[in-house]
Amino acid sequence: MTEELFRSDGYLRECEARITAVSPQGIELDRTVFYPLGGGQAGDSGHLLLADGRALAIADTRKAKDDAGQPTGAIAHVPAPGQEELLASLSPGLAVTARIDWERRHRLMRFHTTTHLLCHLVPQLVNGCSITPDYARLDFAMTDPLDKDALTEGIARLVAAGHPVTIASISDAELDANPALVKSMSVQPPRGSGRVRTVRVGAEGATIDYQPCGGTHVANTAEIGAVVVTKIEKKSASTRRVVLGFAP
């Protein structure tokens, strides 16, 4: 198991850790600030820094899997190509500093919180999601047309209002009693520990969006900055895709 420090604090940029395994999937650590691909959000990149000054470039982060393809609870830090000699010197027990590419992560956080604002502006179920450092998209299960300018204006209004973003959790039973909290048809809530992590946009009593989510987010919508709707597509008779980008 890898202790997932990013779950409680998405602003952590680095941590001290020890290698627990080195495999074709990547380097596993006892704890990490690296977010693994999941919930539509891309995995982090960055570096593992060794005590002797060497640095292993990490190109991606994934959930480690067993031979049957099931998650093991560990997180695999996928090295960039061309580092075979350095990789060969790594072994379990070795101390490292895990440091994410913060600029890239912050772009992911800004986009991810914006997708929650979009869920407020388009109150329909989501059947697809992708959050990258360069763009984000949500696919809504709906047939009505959407207006690009109106959505861009709505996002700008919510960003300018400076709504707080709060990370908390509810029990599995509470989620089961409130199935409407789940807005995604394609991504299941992060279960497994008896508690389900939640993200609330807006103060309690004045909530903009509230749903289960395991991703990383900014602490206030004002931090998002200028995000615009770059494209709206009709993906099928019952799906409308909204693509987000940072304003030039």
C-alpha cells in the first residue's frame, strides 16, 4: 500500500519516501504526493531525487496492478525512457524525495475544479471525462444544445465569486442513501475504505457543487483564473461534449 498524501492536501509538492518495489510497472513508494491516473484526471509527472544528487525523471503515475489486472493499493511512478542505468541502481528501502511537476499539477487542479463548476451550469449526468494539463472535457448525457458563450460567462462568474472548495468525506452508507450525489455514469466514486471522499464548491448552505471525487482541486474558485469553453460537440444523439481551455 502507498500512503496517498495528495488525498488530504493537493498542494503538497514533495515528500520524503522509501522505495518499496521496482518493477516493469514503475517504482513503488511507501508514501507519495504523485496523483495516479484516475477519475478522468491525468497522472502526475516529476522527479524522484536520490540522496547522492541523482534524479529519476517520472513521466507518468499509475495505480499498480497484480497479475490479474486488479489494483494492489500501491502507486507506480513510471520512469521516462532512457534511464536504465539509474533504474538498475534502485532497490527497496532506498530513501528518495518525491517531487511533482507543480506547474503541471496546478493546471490539472484548476481544470478539475472547473469541471465541477460545469456540472453546476449543466445539471445533467456525465458519461465521460478527461482532465489534462492542456485541456479538459466533459461529456453530458443530454440532447439539448449548449451555448459556448453562455457557459464561458457562467464559469467566469463562478470563478470571480471566489467560492471556497472543501475536501471532506461521507460514509459508504451515506452515499448509498443519497445516490443523486453521483453525477458521473463512467467513473465510480472512490470507495474501499468505508469512507468516500467528497468535494464541495461553495460554502455549506450555499453549495455550488457537491459530489464524490478523488481528484486534486484548488482551494478557491478564484485560483482557477481564465478558463473558457473552446468547443461544444455533438458526440452522439444523446451526448454533448464540452471542451475547456485556458484563455490565451
